[in-house]
Amino acid sequence: MSNIYRQFFELLPKRPLEVGDVAALDAGVATITLPGGGVIQARGQATAGQRVFVRDGLIEGPAPSLTYVEGEA
């Protein structure tokens, strides 16, 4: 018999990995500006001006500082 709890979580969308620049820090919470102009807050270690990976409100680590390019489909 399969696990119904696991089946339920497989129905939920996966949490996206986002990248952004740390704009400000306050008590372990970073304000992060996303390339599209959005702003989010996340917990974790970072410094102001650093580019970081963020998933589900947590900073996962530093991201490379590459040029952002957006294309149309």
C-alpha cells in the first residue's frame, strides 16, 4: 500500500530556486531584490550587495554575479 501523505505532497508544486541581490540586512533577515524587480525577505547568512540563491524564505548560499538576460518566447 502506498503512502497517502507522500502522494499528497507530490501534488503540490515544487519550491522554485530564485536568485537576487541582498539590499539590506536586519537581525538575520535579508531583503532581497529579484532581477524582475520584486522584493522578498529571507533568513540566512549574507552581506549587503551579495548575490544569493533563495528557496522558500531561506538563503541557500552565494550565487555567481552574472549578467541577467531575459528573452521572450
